Amino acid sequence: MTNLTSKREEHFAYAILVIPAVFIYFSVVAFPTVFSVILSLTNYNGGKIFGNSKIGFAGLASYIEIFTNPNGYFYIALKNNMFIVLMSVFGQIPLGFALAYILSRRIVKGVDFFQTMIYLPNVISPVIIGILFKSIYLNSNSVYMEIVRLFNPNAEFTINNAPMIPVLVVMLWMYTGMYVIIFLANIQRIDTSLIEAARIDGANELQVLSYIILPALSGVIVTCSILAISGSLKSFDLIYVMTAGGPANQTNVLSLYMFKMAFQGAVNYPLANAISTVMVIISFILIGLTRMVEKRFGGKE
């Protein structure tokens, strides 16, 4: 009888701890997600506030409009998001690992100083960073253009040829520090006796890196890839401040495209929610591919 009472008390304690988290999850995550999908299948455009009191089922009309819009804004935004994903996965993560490895091996002096400086951009608001780099690069009177005019007085400002490059460079600088900290913490968890034994057996630095450190960090690399993909698809604040999607929507991303459809000009809530649903689907696909690659080529921690 005592054991039964004890189990009931234990289950009750679990329920007390879990129920608030489940309630918050369904309120903040599950319900808005389901509601967004439902709204994307309607013709709702603001209700009585905008003079549209009727709401009806529209099926996949918003999704068809996304992929068949003659302006092609969706494809421009999707292409830019893919650029950000590639830069994050093949830029931020490798660079973050390289810097973490250099700091962990103490190849340079002042490890604490460099660690702080590399991570510092992560604690600064993206809005502040966007304004800073906009003044440095993205206007005719920027610091960059003043330097260019020292060598070519007739130079004129333009980013039409490669408008995403400034944004990608800033993102690379801004978010690499987060991966440095993640990799640095996990490199320090690796048993040093393994590395010492490998060196006694004649392994060089590259072999230690290839056969001990990288396999041990395979799960961490996958986690970082998932963080990079999800973060890349929801990129908004930095791009909104730096370029607002310009020039001529050439730096639009999916989140910014969704924002414009929902809150600027003639609002189109079903289309905005359809874009958000497509973003989630793309995120799941990319994360699934990352998992497949890790299972196929990754090591075990």
C-alpha cells in the first residue's frame, strides 16, 4: 500500500511539473501553428476593420499564388534564404570550429580576450548592428564610399550587382561567435588521454583532428547545422534594418516577404500564413537532409 501511494505521489508530482510546460507549448507553439495553417486556407483579409466581414474556405489558392506569382518575389526570397543557409552551414560553422580549435589548442596568446571579442557581436542587438553596417557600407555617404573616393573621386555607390554580399558578410561576422563557444565547450569535453595516446602512437595534428576530434563532435555539428538552418530561415531584423529588402526586392527573404504581405500595403493574411507554412516545411526538409547526412557520414560521440 505504501509503494502504491508513493507511486501515485510521484505521478502527481510529474503531472504538476509537466502540465504548465504542456499548456505553454500548446498555447505558444502548437495552437498558433495550426491556426496559421488554417488561416492560409481561407480568404480572410482583416475582417470588419478592413471592410471584409466574410471569411470562407479558399483551399490552396494562397499556395498556388506563391509559386505562380508573376513578380517572382517568392523565388527571390527563397534564393536569398538559401544563400544565407549555405553561408551559415558552410561558412559560420567551419569558421567557428576552426577558431574554437585554435583557441582550444592555445595556438595564439590571449585566448580569453579573443574568445570575448569573437562572441561579442552575439550580445549586440541585430538592429544596432544593422544600423552600424548600413552607415559603414550601404549608402552613398558611407565610410566605405569615402575610402573608395580617395582613390576614385568619381566613384558612385551601387550594390545592384551583388546586393546580398554585404548582408552575408555581416551575418558571418555576427553569428560565428556562437558556434565558437559551442565547439570550444565540447572540444574541452573530449578525453585528453585519447589525444595523448594518439600522439604517442605517432599521429600528427591533422590525424588527431580527423580521427578523434571531428568524429567526437559529429552530434554537435548536426546540432549546430540545425540551429544554422532554423536561424537562417527566420532572418528578419538585420536585413530589415540594413536593406528593407531593397534594392528592387533583391535582398528580400521569406520572413520579410511574409511581413510585407501581412502588415504593409494591401494586407493578405492568407498569403502571409502560407509563406510561413512553406518556411516550416522547407526547414523540416533541410533538417531531415542534415540528419540523413549525419547518419551516413557522421561518427559517434
